[in-house]
Amino acid sequence: MTGVSDFRANGLRLELATRRMRGPLVPGGRPRRWFGWAGLLAVGLIVVLLVAPALWTVAIAVQARPRIVFSCTVVAVAAVAFTLISRHRRRDGLRLALRSAFALTAALGLWSLGAALTTDGAWAYARTLLWVVYGLMLLFAALVIAWWSRNSRALWVPLIVPFGISAFVSGVAFRLIFEYLADRFGMQSVGGYRMWYAVMLGSAFLWTWLGFLTGLLRADIRAIEADPVRSGHLHGQGRRFPLLRLLELVRPVLLILGLVVGVAAARVFDVVLIGVPGSMQYQLDSATVQWWRLVTDSDLGAGVAAAYALPLAVLVGFVAWLLQTGVRRYRTGWTSATVVSGAVGRPRIGLVRATGIALVSVFASIPILVLIVVCFDGPSGFDLAALTGMWQDQTFRHAWQTTFLVAGLATVVVVAAALPVAHRLAAVGPDRAMARIAVVVLVVLSVLPAQGYLGSLDAFIDAFGLSGTRIPLIFVHAAAGLPVAILILRGAMLAPLDGPADDVLHGLASPGTIIRRLLDAAGPAVVAVAVLEFIQVWNDFFIGLMMNGAGASPWSLLLWGEARQFNENAAQLAAGSLLSAVLPVLLLLSTWRRWLVPGLTGGTLR
């Protein structure tokens, strides 16, 4: 038989299937090719707006600072080789010698890199490393709080609110708190102020991330306790201390969240720029802030700033690769934690534990209360002038509307472009080489520091007269959010073979049917991606600062102009911060339990 035979009789056409059929019988013919080609939008955005500018950044960095580029290459290759050799189970003389050689090579590369950077630049990178360590310590603190609060329901809700509030707003709130306390304590020394503002930065970061980490870890712990096998291992007596067994069971989730919070710590920018007075920023800045200074220095060429961005890209990319390869070794992960609502009982919690959770929730509410008090504190007492004046300010309202438009359109582009690509990658299967390579590339791109491509991209936009318009800002935000959106959606679509959910990936159907199946199988993940993208774009300050203009200024840039006279404009800053936080906080709270947690944890309900 050289072709596919078909039989026709009385208007009925029967076709001989030459391979095993999958999926239910559905109306319609073969999938139309335009659905598959729609994924090219995501690939095009990533290549044009992320990969190409990043490669150009490397090219101009080679011309300006070849030693930095060479040192970064040596460190990256040696670190990867050392990791691969160390993970090999066999231990012989050759592998030990190679491991020692690669460790020495990495150390020499770091020494050369430190010598190539300026003193201020090297110290900024050292502080960035401390930020990353602090972020990982915060993750383990969140695990402890999640374990203590796993049986509570509403006491921890105030911890979720700060995740919907931008780092810019948290910097405003904590600067108000710490400057007030500094005046009360009579602080006078420069060294004391430096330590005080360092504590302030750490507190603002903790306030932003603790609730998000705690909520997702809490959902995973409840999923573990709902599983009889894993619950028996967790609460069983004998082999190890319960905390160690808990760390073993939640390790896949810890690795993923560690990647997220580690990248956030490496990218610290907004809170430094708004929370620390300009006279002290040089002593407390991060690598991102230092890079921004190099970009805005007209006496330096673009290659200098490009070269300075490369070590951060290597650091974050290596950590992302390290954690991603660690996750692959564990079969238990987000998608396996499926719990039916109400399946886990809610035993009564002790008084001490309830009191501790309540105190944490109260402390989490203090920054918001401070913003409210400062907003309504007028020269003669309670006053609505700052709030009403900010809302009636035409410039602020225009910036608010522009931010809403940019965030909304970027969210639509991300969801529409990520769905076809995630569908194709999930259909390939997680064990195929193509899928593994694609996931590694997406992970690295999702953590790629913005300074790795923004400098070159901003120069290109200026050259074509597009600066200050909304279109570049929308598509840059969309390109930056696409890699992580594809990873989340792909994880939600993965399913066991020959099951009902597998029909979403392999069933023969029309594009409309495929889309309906995708929404049924991965609906919470789609909503989670949309909500996270909207909140991220709404709260953005860094990308808007690099691509700002009269037609594309977000609300955060407008408030940053007010912050130059921080003490005199404190009421206006507090009012603008509160108004800008209302929409993302309401969106976060309204979708957290129903869509965000199930979408990010593969179906876990609290």
C-alpha cells in the first residue's frame, strides 16, 4: 500500500489510520497550520528584543573591555565544568584532578575579573552577592513560617498584600519609617546611618517577598500532608529530624522559589534608588544601580556599561542553570501536588502559634498604615489635600492610564504568544533532548538581567526615533515576560500519556477545540501568568526609567520626580503610592486562592 486508503459509501468517508489514534472523536478536520505558526510571535519577540540585543551587548563589551569578557568566559566555563564533574558518582584520580584544575581556573578568573572592575564596581558586585545570600536565607525563613501557619486560614493574608506592591512603594514606606525612627533615636554618625539604611533595604525586601514565598510553600506543605505516602514519611518517627524530612519533600519547590528570589535579589534597583538618600547610595548600591550610573554617564562609551553588565548575567545565568538541573533530578514537583479542596482537615492551632502568626501579620501591615498616616497628615491635622490633589493631578492620571494601557497590552501579548509555544513544548515530552534544551534556554532567558539587553535596545530605539512612545515599552515588557510564562504554561500542560489531559497535547482537533482544551486543562495557569505579568509591568520602574519619555512615562517615574525633595513631598509620595497600589493588590487578592496558587502549583488548593 503506497498511500492512505479511504472508502466512500452513501456520503460516509472512512480513512484507514496508519498509526495509533489518540484523543476523543471531535468534529473538524486536521489542525490548521496558523495555530502552530502563531508561536512564531513569541520566538520573534524573544530573538529580536532579548537575544539580539544581548549579543550586541557582548560585541561592544569585547571592544571596550576585553579583559572583563575574557574573565567572565573563563569563570563560566570553569564553574560549569566543575559542577558537572562534581555531580558524577564515580570518584577517581582523574576526576579529582580535573575538579581541582577547574576550581583553580574559576578562582583565577574571579581574581582577574575583580582586577578588571573598578573599586566601586567590585564592591557593588560584592553587595549583590550578599543580596542573593540574604534572599536564600529569607526562603528558609518562609519555609518555617509556612510550616507553622499551614493550618491557619486568614491570619497570614496580610503577608500576601506586599507582593502586589511595587519595590518603589516599599522603598517610600520604609524610608519614612526608618527616618522617623532615626530622628527618635538621635542617630548622628555617618556609619550609623549607613548601617541603618542597610537594615532598611533588607526590611523592604523581606516585606515584599516573605508573604509570596510563605503562601506557595504553605500550599505545597498542605499537598504533602494530603498524600498518605509523603505524609507518612514526613510525620514518621525514626530516621531523621522532621525538619530534614520536610526539606527533602519540598526540595523541588525550594529550588524553583530559590531561583525566583535569588534573581530578584540580584536585580535590586528600585528600593535603593528611592529608599536611600543620594549622598549615601554609593555606599549601599547594587550592581544594577552601578550599571545605571555608567549608562547615564555621558563621558563613558556604551561598551563600558555593557562590559559591566556581563558578570551579573554570568552569575544569574549560572545559578539558574544550577538550580534548573537540580530540579530535573526530582520527579515530585509542582504538577504532582493535586489536592481536592477540603481534603485536608484543619486542626486547631495552639495559642502560641496563633499569636506568633498574628504578630507577623500585624507587622506586615505597618508600612501600609504608615503610608496612610503620612498621606492624611496635613499641617493642621487630618487633611485630604494630598490624596485629592494627587488624584486630580492631570499628569499623574495620564501616567496612571498609560501604565494601565501598557500593562494590559503587554499581558495580552504574553498570554497569546506563550500559549502556542508552551503547547508545542509540552507535546514534545519532558524527556526529549529538544525539550531539555528548550527549557534550559528559557530558564536562562527568564533570569537574564535587564541591563544585558536594555542598553543596546535603548540605543536602537533612540536611533529610530521611537523613544517616548508606548509601542517599544509594551513589546519589551512582553519579551521579558515570555520565557517564564512559557515555562509556567508548559508545566501546567504536561500530563501522563493516554489520560484525558493528554488529549490537549496530542488529540486531533480544530484550533478552536484545541484552545478550549487548553483553557480547561491549564486555565488557572493562564490566569496566573496574566496576573503576574500585569502586576510586574504595572509595578515596573527600571525598564520605564531606561525607556522613558513624555508619551510613555509610568506612574513610578512621576513619583520619582517628587522624591527628589523627599521630606517636603512626603504626603504626595504617600498618596501616589497608595493610589498606585490599589489595582494590583485587589487583583492579587481576588485571584490568589482561586487561580494563582493552583496555576503556579499545578492544582493545589488551600
